[in-house]
Amino acid sequence: MLLDDAYANGPYIQGAETYPPKWQAAATAFRAGLKERAEIGVPYGATDRQVFDFFNTQGPSNGTVIFVHGGYWKAFDPSVWSHLAAGPLAAGWSVAMPGYDLCPDVRISQITGQIAQAVQAIAARTQGPIVLAGHSAGGHLVARMLDAAVLPAPVRDRIKRVAPISPVADLAPLLQTSMNDTLGLDAAEAAAESPTLTPKPKGAAVRIWVGADERPAFLDQAAALAQAWDVPQVIVPHKHHFDVIDALDHAGSDIVRFLTGANA
């Protein structure tokens, strides 16, 4: 369809097919190294995919980073991304990675509700501040958590910082893609689920990340959210849609320092 190419990442990334197996291998090794500090498949909802993985710090935790994975709401699960917890863990922050049911079994609005349920379950078992990060579709989902109607105020008030990474923040263009055969969006849901059309959130600090070498559509999406919410964006040189998330596994990276408040 008209915008299929605009939202296709793989054809424009050299060696794109090698990334998922590399992510999976790194994630598996990371979990094995944590041993009992990795709690895998903690349920928060009724289905098999409504679980989160929780990675505990060695000592007292400074707070909890919740990372929500991408995949256009129709692919992947938390087991592919465990290694991205390394940076926050090294900085003394626990990390939770929720899964969710995928389209077409559910609608995107239902996935938003599931992530809200997961955030509440994670909040109930933790103390201290919560920060959110999400990549691509996960960037959309963490941005949605700042809508005043999505989370109860006591949970939302604990969210101190949010980093949507390469987010899909305006869903209307997806109506003109063949992937919408799977997503099942209509104009009303696309508008209701677009963070660019919601008021600027209060309380939490928001900073948007995107790779300089990403598809123009993703650069436009990040810029649109930054403008709509009047928040900063970081355009990372020489990074594309698949490797812009790599910095999460380094405690000293700019994004981990932002999430953990080290450069506040």
C-alpha cells in the first residue's frame, strides 16, 4: 500500500536479518548470568503473554526501569530483550520487561490497557520511582502511559522519566499500510491511540530518542511527538532503527543516565 515502504525498516538496514538472532542470543546469555536475580514470566493478566520478566539488583534498588519492546504490536516478546537491562542494573536500578498479547488477536487499544495493567502490577511489588522506556511500538506504549486516563494517579505520579525510543506516535499513517490488515486500526482508534493528539503530560520528564540513520518516517514521528509535547529529542548519530537501542546495555550511556537520573 501507499506507505508500506515508508515504515519498512529491514530493507534499509544492512544485515537486518542477523539482528533478531543476535538479540535472542545476548538476551539468553544475560538471563543465565543473572541466575536467581532473574524472575521470568511473572503473571500480571489472564493470558500466557501477559507476563513480565523482572531483573533484581544485587543490593537495594534505586527504583525500577520498565522497558516495553517493539515489533509493530505484532511480533516479539520480552525474552528477546533481556540484555538491554544491563545498563540500568549496573546503575542500581531494577528492570521489568512486560509482554503483551499481539495483533490481530487483540487491538492496539487493548495492548495499551495490558501495559497499563503490567505497570500497575510492577508498581505494586516495588518501591521508589518508576521510569519507562520503550522502542518503536513500545515507544508508543510508554508514551500512552502518560495519558491521565490510562493509569491511576498514584501509579502515574511515581513515573519520573520516560524515554520513547523511535516511537510510532501518530498512528494515522499506518492506515495506509498493508500491516493494518493485522493491526485492524480504524480512524477513530488511530486518533485515540496517538500520543501526538493527547495533551502534554504533567510531572514526568520526557525525552525522545531516535537514530539519525532511521527511515524518514521515524524521524518525522519522533519530531512530531517532541513538538506536540514540547519536549527534547535526541538524534543519535550513525544509528538506525535496530541499533539505536544498544546503548541501554551501558550504564554510562546518555539514555541510561537520563533514565536513572544521573544527568538530571
